[in-house]
Amino acid sequence: MQYNLRFVKGHNVGRSVVVAENQRLVLGRSRETNVTFHDPLVSRQHCELSNSEGRLSLFDLKSWNGTYVNGKRILQQTNLQDGDRVAIGKNLFEVRSDNASKVKTGEKPFCPESSTQEGWRPEKGLSGSDHESSSRIKNSDVPSGGHSWSPNMVAGYHINGKLGEGSVGTVFSAIRISDKKKVALKIIDPTYISKESGAKRFYRAVNICKDITHPNVIRIYDAGDSEGVYFIAMEYIGGKEVGAIINQYGHVSVPTTLQIGIQITAALQYAYERSFVHRDIKPRNIMVNRRGIAKLVDFGLAKRLYRPMQSVITAPGEAVGTLAYMPPEQIDNAIKADHRSDIYSLGATMYHMLTGKHPFSEGTFAEFVSAIMERVPERVDSLSRSIPSDLADIIERAMHKDPDSRYQTPAHFCNDLRTLAVRFNCLGRSASSNSKTMRLHKNAPVST
């Protein structure tokens, strides 16, 4: 039986914390706690809740200002009942068992976190470098490649401002003049198109990308070159890269990580059934909008399955950006990468989302590569008590060194994530709608 803790006073008023069966939550002011409060009257580790054998128990962790149940300070373990009110500092919440009270329709449960900023979830919004607020353009924003560049050189588009840096170029907010449609316009770094063969690869990749139409993949509308400037016009979602979210909030909440994982596995299953391999899944290549819709970007750089590809390991500086999420077989020889390599990379991405840390963080480039090839990373549940062991098992399987020991299809991966999300009552509308037709067999259909 699970319990809902509804906050009626304090920082989290109006929210609910779901305490699942066999789950323990530490509440306090520290970033290491599962539910964090911005309240000076709350101790760093104030109290602990344990849901075991159908009972919800409360322990005070020698807090400075005490923990109160129904107005009385507790001095030992206390079993909570339906309707009990618990006060810590300026915060007050009511206890309801799953049998007695459900979270109201349309109300999103407050997710246990382990960060001073409570981790990110869609209802917190997208601030900072949100793609809705683009910066003004400077000529230095785009590599010149030997010629001067200005926004007017991309015929048919009016460029408004810079959104960010992509893996192969710079992305701008733009308006397509013909129909006034808002787009994200990627200007390709000229070093990728330095020879005739580079231009051929560009158009071949774009043609592949145009064939990918899935609700969790950024759509490609148009591509070409204008005055020597190569560009790709893409769907604009007004969102933010998962990598930027991690940088801002420290990590992503467990429920939101599950929801994003479900959506991206749906996209990968769609790609798998059409013999596409992404080969570069990482936080920077996943966008999330305000409604929690996740979309995979840069599929245009993928090659068709089993097509030869040069190794991407060209410099030590790539280690943190791409190598951190790359499976051993892709490091050994990129041609070996298949859909199971994408499964590994998504597992490594979710590892980073949940913990705020890369699976490996060795100092030198050689040590970094050696760790990926030979060492098993720490389990995510050993890094944060808010992460369920079942989710740690899923991440561990997705990141297995041996591709044959990983999930063999994205559908298998998605099924386990979805089962866990249902158990924790955090299967978002976007996640459920895009994966509801997934089945646990090799050729599982995916809703498109």
C-alpha cells in the first residue's frame, strides 16, 4: 500500500509526496535528502519516513527543532495513521493511505528529490536558457569557414536570434517567410562540409532524417545551402536540452526521468523497425518542452544500419560531450554500433539525469576510455536513496558491457520503464500516449 503526503502549509503547499511500498524517504534541508525544504527551521536531515509491511513509520533524526505529529513532538518511532498531521519547521502535511485518499484528478504528485532545487520536473517550467528567449545574433555566432556570414544569407528565412550550440552547428530561432512558420534553423559548421564528399554526406543524412516522423523525434522541414551556408530547418518546440536542465537543477526527478525514458525508447523502437541507428544519444540531444514532451534531435546525423562510419573519437575534448554515453563496442569500432548501442547510450543518459553525474569520470582520456571498456559504474541507487533499486536494475541492464546482455529491443526497455512508472503513479500523459501500443516482442509496434 502506498501513502500520499499532502502539503497544506509551507514551501510545498498544494503538492503531494507519494511514498511507495518498501520506500524510505529522508526529509530535510540538505541536497542529499529525498524531499528538500528551503526552510532554516528544518535540519539538514530532519526526519525519515518508511513504508514497510503496510505501515508508514516516522523517525526524527535528532533534528534541532523537532518533528511534530498532531501537535506533539515525537521522541521515538511513530506509526502514522490516516489523517495525521506532521509538522517540520514551517511545513505541515497530512497523511493519507492509498485506500483512504487518491491524488485528485489532474494533480501531479510532488516527486521525491535529492537536490536543494528539488530536481527538475516539467511543472517547474523552463527558465534560464529556455529556447523561447533567444539571444541577439552576432556574426561570430557562426563559423565563417573562410567567408563572411550574415543572417540574410539564408534565403527564405528571417533569423531572430541564437538558441544554442548543436553537435554540428549553431541553432537559431527563425521564421520561414513563405508561411510565417516558426522554426529552429541549424547552421552547419563549415568544417563538416569542407569537401564535395561532405556536401554529399550532408544531403544523404538530411534525406534519411526527413523519413523519420515520430512524435518524439524533432521533425526536419527543409535543408539546403544558401550562399555557401548549409542549413537545416527543424521543428521548433520552445523547449530545453536535458543537458541544460541537469546543469541548472543538478538532476532530474525520478518520475520525470521515467517519463522521458519511455518517450525516447518509443522513438528508438520506431527507428529500430526502420533500421536507423542514432549513435549519439546524450542529454544535449534530447529536448523537453513545458508539457513534458521529450524529443530526440540530430537523427539526421545517423547512418543507415551497418553503413560504414568513421570513428568519432578524434580528440580528448570529446570525452565528456559524447564519449561519456558511448558503449564499448562503438568505441572499439563505430561500425559495430547497432540499436543496442543506442539502448546503452540512453541508459547512460538516464544515469546522468538521475544522479547529476556521468557513469565514469576518470581524469585522463586513456583512463576514461579504459573505464568504459572494462569497469562497471556505481549503481545509481548507491548514489541517491531516492532512486528505487528496480530502476537501478533497469539502468544496469541497459548499460551492460555485452550487447547480448542488454535489452534486445527498445520495446523491452520501454516496457520495464513503463511498468515502474505505473507502480510509482507517475506515468505522464505524454509517456502513456506514445508507448501504449508497445509490446514485449521483437517487432513491437509503436504508435506514431
